Amino acid sequence: MSALTMRKAKEPGMEAAKVDWPRVEQDLDAQGFARMPELLPRETCEAIAALYDKDAGFRSRIVMARHGFGKGEYKYFSYPLPPLVGELRTALYPDLARIANRWNMEMGIDIQYPKAHADFLEQCHAAGQTRPTPLLLKYEAGDYNCLHQDLYGDHVFSLQVAILLSEPGRDFDGGEFVLTEQRPRMQSRAAVVPLKQGDAVVFAVHHRPVRGSRGTYRVNLRHGVSEIRSGHRYTVGIIFHDAE
């Protein structure tokens, strides 16, 4: 059950804060990212993190150091996705698509995403992007994730979501979520996003519109994770386009 339906169903231990979409949209417009506090309860976070040690349900495992991505590792889920992961993808997409469509219009990009995530996936699959991209990341002391963008093919959805499954100060220290924004003819700006267990951050995958004195222009964003000083840190990433 997704975080957005958990609250309505009122199942024991399955409470989640309702997403404040006006605030999320405002924050995305202002800074290219927005927090979604308490999207998942602790029990659900720990259940998702526990999947990492199982072989079933994943299509591949990536050791970051082998590819120059940083240190640490992650696994891509296979289809069918775990119910919560799949339903989060479906439930969060419509509001994010509305924002992404407006962004594309403002940036002069001639792409409009369909209202339903299933229809967008059909477009991805028709173009040969058939591999699921939601992933589970695992870090331990000394690990980090270099700044990067999760593009995967020609069909790229403008926004993605990361949910912290571990509790800072209890399960790990360090490991802050970091974003950088590069504006034309300006130095890059960095942002550190404070997250607690169950909090999510939604952010621009590639670029976003910024209104300037001479109109709207695009800025380029990258994201990563700073070095883990101690403990273990798990994150689930919800990417809405599939990979080639």
C-alpha cells in the first residue's frame, strides 16, 4: 500500500503525512527540490531496507567503486516491483507530471507527460526503455555517492524522489543528501537537504526553469550523498522513467 493510501486505510502502524502539494510545488520552483516529511512510517522503512539482503526481486547489483560512481552499492528492482514501491510511483506521478509539464512549457521544451504513469511507461517501453529503475541503495562507513544525474535514455521524467529509510544519529552519521545547481555564467550553488527516517526529497533530475530579469532560463542540477562517517544508510529511489 502506498504512503498516500496508507493514511486513508488507517492500517495499524501505517501512518503517513499527506503530501502538501502546494508547498512542494512552491519549493521546487524556488530551489529545485522539496521535502516530503514523514512520507513513510518507521516500520515500512525498515521492511523496505530489509529487502536488500535478499536476492529475489532485483535485476542487478551495482558496486559504485567499479564504475567511478563513488563507494557503496545499490540494486535495481525487477518487475513486478514490490507493491509499495510500485504504488508510490503511481501515486506520486500525477502531481509531479503536472509540475513537470509546466516546467517544460516555461523552458520551451516541446514535451508533455501523460497524466497517468502507466501511459508514460508505455512511451518508455515503446522506445526500448523497458528496464525498471527504482532502486535500493546501501552505504556504510566511508561510502559516498558522486554528483550525478539519473537519465537512462531519451525518455526522461523531469523529477524523481528519494526516501531515507534509516535514522540519522541512530543508524548512521554523515551521509547528507546534496544537490548542486549550475547557472549560466555563475558559480555552482550547493544545497544540503536535512532528512529524517521516512522523509522524502523530490528534486529535478536534469534541469529546471529559473525566472531571471531577461526571462526564464534553464539551470542544470546534480545530486549525490556525502561520506558516511559511521553506521549504515539505506535509501529507496523512485525514478519514473525506465532504462534502455
